[in-house]
Amino acid sequence: MFHRRPKISIEGEHVTLRMPTMTDHAEWVNLRRSGADFLKPWEPDWSPDHYSKKAFRNRVYWASKTQESGKGLPLFIIRRTDQKLLGAITLDNIRRGPAQAGTLGYWIGHEFARQGYMRDALAAVVHYAFTHLDLSRLEAATLPENAASRGLLEKTGFKYEGVAQSYLQIAGRWRTHVLYANLRFDRRGKTDVG
């Protein structure tokens, strides 16, 4: 018999992380459109219907199916004081068995950047992944010139591990990324950043 997994809600110090719902569509569109120039250098090119209700419905459906399958946690970041949508963080590509690992991706609206919200959200997801999901390794990649993202990863326990050539298509071209990892039982100490 198939049992649905309970909907996830993760609490940080100032934010709540939860699954997206259709009621988030308008606020998500406003946040993404108002910060399009801020996010463009760091993201893939999106399809022409990216902001449509149909595309968002597909996003909500995918999020639900991904969470139910245990392969990922696509979460919206909500400021607790006023329930404002700030951005999103996704724990994806969860691999079980010998790996016990997952990959993190995230974005935040430009007006909320560099205020500690993403650090709070990332720390909460890392804690949840290690304590509730029993993962051993979390991975993240960022563009080498994205100093804010690199600093965020380093401040939340991620350590530089190397470079991946032509890792993702960003703004229409294949881009090399720097790789970071956070290990539940990390004994490596500080690593030099390349």
C-alpha cells in the first residue's frame, strides 16, 4: 500500500521552509520578475512561459512528486514575521545506499539578499538533511566569480573540493563551477579555496 509522505516544514531562526503551493504563484512571479537582472548571471535561461500559471502548476506538481519519492525537497523560503516569500532552496538528487548524499541549489530575491535569510535557510536544510534524512554528504556548486554564494557556503560548513568543467548552462552557455561539500562527520578541517 502506498502512503503519502507528510508535507515538510523546516524551521530556521527567522525563516520557515515549506513546499510551494499554487497560492504562491503571484508572489513568486513578482519576486522573480523584480529580481530578474539580479538572478540572470547565475541561472539558466528559462523558457518563454516560465512565469505562466501552467508552468508554476507543473513546478508545484514536480515538487510534490519529488518530495513523495524521497528524491528531493524543493522548498520555498518564507520569512516568519510576515509570511513573505524570500526565495527557494532545493535539496535534490538524493542518493541512498552507499552514497547517502544530495545536491543543494538556491536563490533569493534581490531585496532580501545579504541579510542572513539564505544563511538561516541553508543551515536549517543542512541540519534537517543530516538529522532527519540521515544523509552523510551535501554538495553544492557555484560559479567561481559568485563571491556571495561561495561565502555563504563557507560560512555554513561547506568546504571547497574542486572544479567541474562545463558543469551547467548558465545564461545560455556552458560554465565551469567550483564544487563544495558539507559532510556530517567532517574531519577535514579548513580547506584552501581555489
